[in-house]
Amino acid sequence: MASHADPEESLGFALKTLQQTLRSRMDAALAQAGLTTPQYLVLALLEDHPGISNSELARRSAVAAPTMLKILDALARAGYVERADRTPQLRTRGTTLTDSGRNRLTQASATVEEFENLLRDAAGADAPVISAWLRTCTGLLMEARTAREPGTSPSPGTRH
């Protein structure tokens, strides 16, 4: 008998397949607005949180800090964001949307809303429960990663 998770029955594989499908469809649709999915997410986060730090943007976008810097550099080159100069008093650089970035976000938002509506319609009345469950699982996995990476030995003194 197999000792591995059956991909056809696995929640993790189902979520990964959904994520990959959503990402590829959103990237294709957002390309019409000249954006990638991560770029759209950053613009949306900046609209809601002007001046948010790069590290917080990276955390909320689930990307590594160097990847976030590349995304912000591309958005700045396109004229969609402005990045504050570093000063000796500030270790972080606040980033804000430009008018052009706000317009691009508005243009792309209709596309993203179509995908969001499709997902919400499929979830029906359970959408808030599913959303809360997904956030809870993310938190649990982040805590587990912090405590011990899968496949590593437990720390001395810990129990299973």
C-alpha cells in the first residue's frame, strides 16, 4: 500500500492546483493592463496602505524581500509608484501610488473582480467560512514552519 498522500484526495494538491490555475488565468488577463498578478497585488496593497514598508509588502504578498524589490523597481520604472528616498532617520522606504498607478489599478480591478466573483459564486454562502479557514491554515503553516521545517529533526527537548 502506498505511503504517500493521494493527489486526487489531497487538500494541499487541490489548493495548489487552484492557485496555479487562478494565477495563470489572472496573469493572462492582467497582461492586457500591462501588469502581473504580483504587481496588481502590490498596487492594491499600496492603495489601502500608502507608505507601507517593503518588508510588510513582501509579507502580505507572500514573496521574498528581494522579489518585492524587483516588483517595486518595475512598478517605479513604469511610473506607477513613487519610492521615498532613504534618510538616516528612516531604515525603510515608504512607497505610494502615483496617479498613473491608481489609474492602472482601477483599469485592472474589473478583471480581478471577475475572478473574485467566480470564486465567491462557487463557494456560495460558505465563502466567509472558506476564506477564514484558508487564513487559519496559512497561519498554522507559518507557525509550524517557524517551529520546525518539515523533514527536519525535532529540537532537543521537544515532543511529537
